[in-house]
Amino acid sequence: MDILQAMILGLIEGATEFLPISSTGHMIVASDWLGLSQSEDNKAFEVIIQLAAILAVVANYGEKFSLRYLELWKKVVLAFIPIGAVGFLLHKQIKALFTVETVAVMFIVGGIVFLVVEYLQRGREYAVKKVEDVSYRQALWIGLAQIFALIPGTSRAGASIIGALLVGLDRKSSAEFSFLLALPVMLAASGFDLLKHYHDFAGAQMAPLLAGFVVAFVSAWLVMRLFIHFLERFTFVAFGIYRILFGTLLLWMVL
């Protein structure tokens, strides 16, 4: 992998990780377009750019990392437990689901779900308009909804946002809770991958790793901020349509 390829993948990871459009599907298409195989070195690189995305959450929500927000973090941890438990117990079975066809179908299904949920939510008055006001019960339901993200192509952000909307969070709060929930989920996933691939970093070139890390961090930081501003004026309908179109493209590529 050269520096340009690393920067492209870093940009895609950072731009898609926190949007409800599945970074997995986009990384599949980008890697295929760039002619990159799923080698051990490339898997190790993906761990690095995921860590950059995690750091972007910390940079954007640094004020939340204080004892003042301890109750909020308890709710985040509670929401993490379902996917953490299921992912740990069934990781081999989940890995077997990973095919491009599955990713494509779940893109389309997820897009339809977004359109249906937005249709049903028209004119609704949301009970929670600040992420700090989410209840433990709502957090648990969001965590249960996030389990669907274990199906490749569903999107962790998409599953948690849908769950949040259904239990009464407004769009902005749903996205922000999803951002914070990404921390334990991605730390657990990246930590697991790091243990599997740590030896692959020994022979890796540092320049592509560094370039990918920086681009992933900057793009994730920027996209999160723009996403919140977008949701102050618009709905998730555009993302639903995009998912359906992108999933159709994926199916066309593999069939």
C-alpha cells in the first residue's frame, strides 16, 4: 500500500464511520478499486485508521470526559453491553456472514428502514432533545437495536440511530449518542483486531500508516461536526436513498 492509497482509505473510513451508511461497504468497494487484497498488513492498517476515528470522537466531545457526565457514560456502557456480549459469543458465526452480497442486501434493507422510520416519525414531538437526558431504559433499547450492526452492511451508526429515534431521541441527540457509543464498540473491536494483527506492524511502512491515520482523524472530526449541523435542518431520508442506491451498485458489481 502506498501513501496515496492510504490517504484514500483513511478519507473513506473517516467520512463514513459515523454516518449511517456503513463504512464496511465503502471500504470493500474502495479496496477493490485500488486493487488491494485483504492481506494481514492491510488489515493492520484498518485497525490504525479505526483508532484515528475513535480519537476524533474524543477531540469533538472532550468536554464530555469529566465526572459531570458520569451518568451519561454509565448509559453508554449499558448500551454497549448487548453488542459486546453477542459479538464476543458469536464472533465466528458473524464472520461467516461477511460476503459482499450480504453487505449489499443490508445496505438496501437499512435504506428502506430509514425511509419507513422517517415516514412514521413525521410531525412527532421528541421526548429527548439533549443527549444527556437519555434514560437508562432508552439506552438499553438503543444497545439492543445496535446488535443488528453485527450483520455486515447494516451500519453500527445506522442501527443505533434508528434505535434512538424509535425510543424518543431527536435526530441530533440520536447521532450524538451514536458517536459516544462508538467509543466502547470500536475500542473493543479494534483492541481485538490489534491483538490478532500486532505482529504485522513490525514490517509495515510507517509513512502510509501515518498518512492514513492523519487523514482518517481529520475527516472523521470534520464529518461529525457537519453531520450534526445537517441534522439541525434535514432528516435521514437522503441517507436512506443513498443506502438503497449504493447497495444496488454493490449487487450489480458482484452479480
